[in-house]
Amino acid sequence: MHHLRTALLGVCLLSPLGAHAYSVYVSSEKDNSITVVDGETLEVRQVVPVGQRPRGIALSKDGESLYVCTSDEDHIEVLDLKSLKVDHTLPSGPDPELLALGPQGRFLYVANEDDNMVTVVDVDKRTKVIEIQVGVEPEGMGVSPDGKWLVNTSETTNMAHFIDLSTHEVVGNVLVDQRPRVAQFTPDSRQVWVSSEIGGTVSVIDVAKREKVHVITFAIPGMRKELIQPVGIRITDDGSRAFIALGPAARVAVVDTKTFEVEKYLLVGQRVWNLAFAPDQSRMFTTNGVSNDMSVVDMERLKVLKSIPVGRLPWGVVVGP
Amino acid sequence: MSARAYLRCLLGILVREALRFLHQRERFFGALVRPLVWLFIFAAGFRSILGVSIIPPYETYILYEEYIVPGLVAMILLFSGMQSSLSMVYDREMGSMRLLMISPFPRWYLLFCKLIAGALVAILQVYLFLAIAWFWEVRPPPIGYLLALPALLLASLMLGALGLFLSSVIRQLENFAGIMNFVIFPMFFASSALYPLWRIRDSSLLLYEICRFNPFTWAVELIRFALYARVDWLSLAGVALALAVFLGAALLGYDPGRGMLKRRPGG
């Protein structure tokens, strides 16, 4: 027995599983906290208090800190992931909701819902670089992996605004369905996928031509169409599959990126909002705003493994060290 | 008598039960149609009714189909238990029961063999049903299918013992239909087979308490937990206790000295 245990321990230490332990960070809009969950054991490790109404979160390039849009504080808090304390704040403009980090990790792009601006923040100098005027109620933020483009969506104007990152100017707009929420580039930077919450669709936009190449629609048997509200989008690193959170439908759609067909709907908690992948892309985590939990999906078998409570109104989710 | 003789007796009864099942294939498949109708039609209508709360043994949200499968499995066992006791009443009327009872083996052993034989046929039906449910995307963890076996056996024996006891107090086949209505339906509906008990508590506390102490609820929960590789100790204890009580009552009922089977007018 003892030998067996020693042998097992040896296997655990040698296996890459042990080495790749990671954490899942979930912002809880109502509890004003970030819940830290162990990615392997799925146990809540710590609940970290932050400022009022934390929503969008992003990991720093070096993986050592977490940028948190504390919407009602009108700034961004930078959480040190070693000490799990708020280290400093960044200026953001009023009511920051969603943010995206540029590929170099130096500039943070923040949507300010209240004043129709996108604010560019230098995280090293901790200053605002520029404010870019966009449509009414800016929301979704997507930076292309090649660093050339920022796509911002505006909820009321129903547009995806293409911002050239070398000049910080809006160079084009693409009309999408009602209430666009999230913009997500494919890994090759050739397409950007935009979800429309009220429209119930996801528009696939060709970046070079800046026009829609496909509009994905969803149908779940026995589910009213109004309940299908696409929000969070994540595309796998190999670009083969997209996962789309469908809000009050309590489902995540699994979409083949070649055919744009929905392969499967995964049942998760109520009002599923945002998604994050594990570093090895074996698991996916979803924030479920109404049922106050996070569902864990086995990405290979496309099966929901577990749902764990993570504080009230979970909103953003990010995987980090 | 040697253990060998006992074994031969068990085998004899098993073979007889197996033959009956072979001769009445309609009954076997007929018993499958009932839960399948519930699964394919009833569950489809209530698909989105669940998914608002996570209750053990489930670890995440499930569709209604997935929730009722253990309940339907228990339904197969319940109907099968009642039906095998129905056949006991029939046997008694036809006289073949007397033939069995005059064998030199103790009465309790003969009755227990009948129970085991009935249980095995029912469990066969259950696995066939679970196989069909698998294609309907109700897929408990693979190990659950194995771990469910002892739970199925215990629950099946308990429900069979209940049927045995009922058959001992019934004089004629005609009365049996009434008992079916007064036993099967209340037991099935006042249980956690079709809806989680917290839902019932929301509407009636009294009904909730009745459901909680329904042996059929224990059977359903025992099977539900076992299918998801967990043990519900409370239900396990409940099923074991109910088995002991029903079996004891059935033995009393079939004891000629005590008289429920004693010669009665018309009996």
C-alpha cells in the first residue's frame, strides 16, 4: 500500500497536471469581490474584496496582476495576484464596463458606457493616453491578436466600430443586430465575431473587407426565442470551435467555425454571461449571473462537469496562475 | 437438507420465472413501454421545468429527462414487483402455489426464491431501459451502471416483498386491481420519482412529509445516488428497513398456522 502511494505521488509530481495548476478568477458584481477558484480541484480558494460593482476583468501580460473594471468607482483596480490585494488603480473614464489588453500588454482599452468613449490607458505610466469617440453605450472590446485592430461595439447604435490601433481612429463601422455585447477575434485575426444580445445572433465579420460573412442563429427546442441572448464568445486556440454564452437560455452553444453550424447546446446556470478557457484548453468556465455560480465544462467531451457557487451576480471570468 | 438442494430449489424457481418471462414476451416489453412513454413524451413536455436548482447527487444543472430516469427505473421495479405478486395470486387460484408450498423447503426460503427470481427479471428490464435512455442522451457515469446493481437488487426485493405481502391478504384476482390503484399510483406520485421533494414542500408541507416517508421515495433516491456513484445512507437504511418489515409481514401472511392463507370461504 505504502509503495503504491509513493508511486502514485511520484506520478503526480512528474505529470504535467501538477505543474499546470491554475486559478480561475470570477468578478461578482453584487458582492464587490473577486472569487479565486482552484482550476483543478474546483474549490473556492479565496474571496477578495474589491471596489464597487466589479464587471470586466483581464489578466496582465506577465500574469501577475488582474485588471478589474470597478464600474461604480469610475476607475480600474489592479489586483496583485500574489498578495491578492489591490495594489493600485488606473484612470479609466466613467463607468468602465469591459476592457481588453493589447497584445504587447502595455495598453488597456476600456469601454465607458456612460460617455460614449473608448479610453486607452497606459498600464506602465498609469495614465490615460487618449479617448476615442464611438457610438452610444460602448460595450464589447476585442483586440486582434496581430495588434492592428480594436473592435468596439455600441449597444444602442448597433455597430461594430473598427479602430486602427496605429492611429487610434475609427476607420469603419459594421452594422450588426440589436444590442451588440461582445467582440472576439479569431486567432488568425481574419474574422471578428460579434454577439447581439437582443437580436439573438452572432455576426461573423471579415476584418479585411469589414463586412459580415455570416450571421449565426440559434434554436433550442422548447425555448422561447427571446430567451436566447448571446453574450460571451470564446474561440479555441486552434480556431476550430467557438463557444457562445446564450444568457437567459442557460446554454452555451458549441459552434463549428468552418460551417458556422451549432454542434451542441450545453446546459449551464441561469443567465450565462462570460466564458474562459483553461490554459491547456481542456476545460471551460462560465459565469452564471442569476444562479450565482460557475459551470465547468469538459471541452473534449463537451459535457458540463460541475457548477459551483461563486458569489452573487458573477460577471467576468479569467484564468490565470 | 444440503446447501446443494437449496441451490437447486432456487434454480428451479429461477428457471420457472425465466420460462414465464420467455412465454410472456409481450409482458416484458410491455413493461418497457410504460417508462419509455414517460421519458419520450411526458419528460419532453416538462423539459425546462428543472434547471433552477442543483440537488445532490447532481453536480450541475440537468434536463428533466435526466431527473426522471431513476424514478422511471424504480417504476419498472414497482410494477414488476406488483406483477409478480399478481402472478402469485393467480398461481394460488390455479393450484400451482400449493404444489410449491408442499415442497420440503422452508416456506420463507421458497418465497425468498420467488422474490429473487422476480427481481432478476425486473433488473434485466431496467438495464434495457437504461440502454435506451443512453441513446436519449441520459448518460450517468459508466461506473454508475455497475454501482446501481446492488441498489436495484435491494429496491427490487423491497418492492417485491411489498407485493408478496399484498398478495397474501388478497383472496381473489378481482381484488387485486383495486390494490394496484390504491398502492401503485399513490406510491408513485407521492414520491421523488417525478419531481424533487423541495418542489412539493413549496406547495404542501403535509404532502412533503408523506413523500419523505414513502418507501418508494427511498428506493428512487437510493437508485438515483447509486447511478451517480454515491450512497444515500438514509435511503439505504429506509429501503433495508422496509424490506425487513414487508418480508416479515409477507411471511406471516403466508404462514398457514397464523391464518391469512387459512381456508376461507371461497379461498
